[in-house]
Amino acid sequence: MSELRCNLISREWVIIATERAKRPHDFIKTKNKAEPLPNYKNDCPFCPGNEKLTPSETFALREKNSWKVRAVNNKFGALAQDEPLVRKIQGLYSSMSGFGIAEVIIENPKHNTCLPLMDIKEIEEVVRVYKIRYTEVEKIKGIESIIIFKNHGPSAGTSLEHPHSQLIATPIVPPQSRSRIEQAVTYFDLTGQCIFCRTLSDELNAKERIIVETENFVSFVPFAALSPFHMWIFPKRHSSSFADINEGEIRDFAKILKETVSRLYYGLDNPDYNYTIRSMPVNENGKEYYHWYLSIIPRVSQPAGFELGSGMFINTALPEESAKFLREVKPA
Amino acid sequence: MSELRCNLISREWVIIATERAKRPHDFIKTKNKAEPLPNYKNDCPFCPGNEKLTPSETFALREKNSWKVRAVNNKFGALAQDEPLVRKIQGLYSSMSGFGIAEVIIENPKHNTCLPLMDIKEIEEVVRVYKIRYTEVEKIKGIESIIIFKNHGPSAGTSLEHPHSQLIATPIVPPQSRSRIEQAVTYFDLTGQCIFCRTLSDELNAKERIIVETENFVSFVPFAALSPFHMWIFPKRHSSSFADINEGEIRDFAKILKETVSRLYYGLDNPDYNYTIRSMPVNENGKEYYHWYLSIIPRVSQPAGFELGSGMFINTALPEESAKFLREVKPA
């Protein structure tokens, strides 16, 4: 018997199609065993020694003569800071110049590592650079929204093996953010509560969708998970902007991030995935009702015509079963 | 120089990333030349003679002893009509039983055909069955929305070669429809006009994004196309529901559908694609402000973390260039 579930935070509906549900193990894609990657590749623009192959560096965490994490402008950036900020409205056609920021954050000098294989200390430095770049970019006049995200693997949209994340800052607030804000405001006005805090407390009570809990964070499969193994990491402390993350939380966030993505790596044989940090638009505050979080979307299923035509999703995995499976994975 | 464009109908923003723009020919994926398909496969559940392999038939257009188009319940349907219609709300968790309709519309007895290879007469019969099933399903108590769509090819989410479309009817109005309705209402209240009629008239004036124009329909690449070769087919006659399509329009719709998808088939070497008919929710009217249409989304690019994290899109093809390319394709 299928079930429709609504994600109140995003106002999205999902059909949990248990009739054709797959067991967690069915999502493991047997890959052609590729050659193991070398830890250095001489034509990789992100490998140490090849720094001249990237556009200008915007920041780097260094130790002695070498960098540990490095942020650079994206060579193929969809937006650029040197564009003028011009809006054009002609009848129904509203457009703007391509002003914005597009950076790549190279997570580690090693070509063949990834979050599950990195030390927590190394991931902490990645998260620290996320924060440093976020807080720098939000000062730039004209920037309204900052999206930090990761594309892991070809079906998640990356062609580069070297571990990296991206930051894109746009001169508009994406309508998807607006819609989440509207939901949060409606709930706040109705109850005086943050919808995210309430969700977190409900999930901690229900327990059945929790994956990892640390001192400051919780990772879980949402009640209305959009796709198999879709996960959220919520900070326990109510805070609307990722820029507010403090030193102790950075350390702890690195820990839960590693532990959570390791469940995918070891449990599902390193599937492709995306993650994205959802934070308040930079020129708005939303202190009372908004709450930043990280969303992880493994690419183990393919949205088709129904999803495109309705904005609804069909999830062939039961969220409670996905969570149980991930919870029980033994990260090596 | 990139450009951000807004699609006022859907309230979506797209970055037209001309910096990394590809030329239309770059989107042609050279496939491994597969064996040509046979016109009959004895294990295909949609081939004539294997009717017992499908669940119950809901409708068929027949000629003498054989069917020409056949609608059946989906064996792996995400929703089912025999589920009770029950809503459950517990705190933030809103859910419903999996009540609804999931049908497959087998477009042709031949295993190895597809819209570009079919006669207009045959496509007309497919469209007629779309209408017949739409108008039957909208009478079912509890149904709020009907989505007719097609998944063509594996990356568009189908595993079955035999040409088919699908109909899914849901017991809720998808939030994506709500958002489009809100946009249309806002525009109507402001101007007294249908936003779709206005878009169509602007496009016919601008000409540069038009692909095919027939007596009753126009296909074009939207100003803020979400992805390369994204296309819309609008009826010229203002009408909010697909159920209103009349006999003359059915014939003409078959013609423009064939001519439009043929541009993909011959111009881009038969790429995978989805299409979906967007129509008014069944228990609402929207006569003045809403306008049904068909949207075609070729699967030639991969949404990644930025798209998932912002709801914005990056399109690496200039809509005017995509339209010109498609316009100039000679459908064989």
C-alpha cells in the first residue's frame, strides 16, 4: 500500500511507492571496478603543483609551504563578479546580467581522497573554509543568496575526480528559498515556533528516522524523503544562517558530515550524491523562524516525466527502512 | 557574458551560462549503434498477443480485431484506485493513503516505432486516447489532478522500449501547480489578461524562439528555457483544461507534436526526453487565467547540486540558438 507524504518545510509531496519498494540493498549499483585513483595526477588542475591551471585563488588554508584547502574562482563559472548588476524588464521578459560569484573549494591536496576517507580534522578545515568564504561573499554588494554544494560523481554532475565543493552566490533570492521561507513564516505566525526546531524535536522523539546524533547536530531521513536515502543534517542550536556556525560546532559538523556520508560510502558502495547547505538569504534575517541545514541527495534514482510535470516525487524506498539501513552501516 | 532570466509563468530563474555555452551540435550524444529493434518482441508486455501480461485494460481504440492504442492499469503503479482516500495529520506529519490512478497508454502495436516515425493519423489516436482517459478519470471522486506524461529513453526514466505514455491522477493538487496558478492569478488580477496568451503573442511577435506554428498550436523554446532544447507547445485558443481540446485541435495537435519531437529525433539523434501536459486541477476552473500546454524536456544535461539547492537552473544553451537549430532541422 502506497502512501503520500507531505514535507511541510518545503511544501513538497512525495509518493512513497511501497508497492514497488526496493530493499535498501537493491540500490547498490555494482560498478565496473575502476583502477584505483592515484593520489596525484599531473594534469589535474586541483592537484598541488598545478595551481597555475586554476583561475585566481580567493582563499587558502596553508601550513608551511603547502595549502590544505583552497578556494578559487570557477574557470567555467556560470556567474562572474565583474559583470555589472543590471536588471532588464521588457513586458513579461525579466532578465539580469550574469553578476555573481562562482567558486570551487578544493577540499584536500590528495587527488584520491573523499570525505569518508578524510580525517575529521581535515573535514573541519573544509567546513571552516565554507564559513570563511560564506562570510566574505555575503559582504559583496548585490549578492542576495549563497549556495554551497557538492557534486560527487558523474551522475551528480561533476566530471572532476579531485574532491571539491562549490559556492555560487546569486543576485536574486531563488524562488525555492522564498517558498521555504513562506512555509516557515506561516508556521511561526501560527505557533510561535520554528518549524525546523519542531521537526527536529519530533524526529528525536520518533527515533525511527535518525541516523547519527552528535552533541550539536542530528542527521536523519526526512519523513517525506524525496528519494531513497535522502538525508538532512540539522544543527540543534536554532540559527538561521550558516555564517553563525561557531568553532565548536564546526568541529562537530565535520564529525557528523563524515559519519553520515560514510554510511553511503560503505553501505551503498560509494554512490554519486549531491549535498547542499540551505541558509537564509544574506540580506534577510529570519532569526525567529528560519534554521539552516544541510541536505544530502544520493543519485540512486531518476526523476522522470511525473516529477517534472507535477513537482511531486516518487520514492521507492520507505524512509524508516532507509534510515534503519544507514544507521546500521558500520563505517570502516 | 551570462544572463539570468526569469520564467514568469513558473516563477523560475535560469542562468543562461553563455560563457560555457555549447553549440547545438555539441549536445548530440554519439550512441553505441544498437541493433535495430524488432517490430514485435515475444516477451514485451505491450506487444499484441501479450495482452495477458498487462493488468486490466481501461480503454482501447480498436479496428476490427486488433487494438490501435490501448490504456491499461500500470503494473507498478505508484497509486491505486482501490485504496481508501484517508488523510492522516499528526503534528507536522501529513500523509494520505496511496489513492489515485496510474495507467499506461500503449501508443501503437508496433514495438519499434516512436512519434517521429508514426503517421499523424496514428498520433491523433494517441491524443484522442489521452483525452478519453483524461475526461473519464476526472470524474472519479477524490481525484484532484491529472498528469499525462511520456518518458522516452532510459535517462528519461523508462526501461520499456515499446512506445508508451502514462497517466497519473493524484488526490491532491501538486504544489507546483498551485504556484503556477498563483502566478497566473496575480498576472490576471493585475492586467485582466491570461499570462499564457500574452506569452504566446509576445513569442509570435519576437519570432526568434518559435519552432513550429500550425493552425491551432505553436511550439517554441521558452525565453527562460530551463535546459537545452526545452520546448513548450501552446494552444492558440485560450482554454484552461486539456479536456477541452476539440476534434480539429486533436488532429492539429498530433501534427505539431510529431513535427516538434521530430526536430529532436533528426536534429539531435533521438535524445531521451520527457514531455508532460500541464492542465488545470480537475475540480477547479481557472477559465480566465489558466491555459493548458505541453512541456518537452530533452535529457541532454544533468541538474546538479546548485539546481537541487536553489531550485534555479543553469542552461548552457542560448534559447534563441536552440530554437534556430531546431527550426532548421529537416524532419525526414
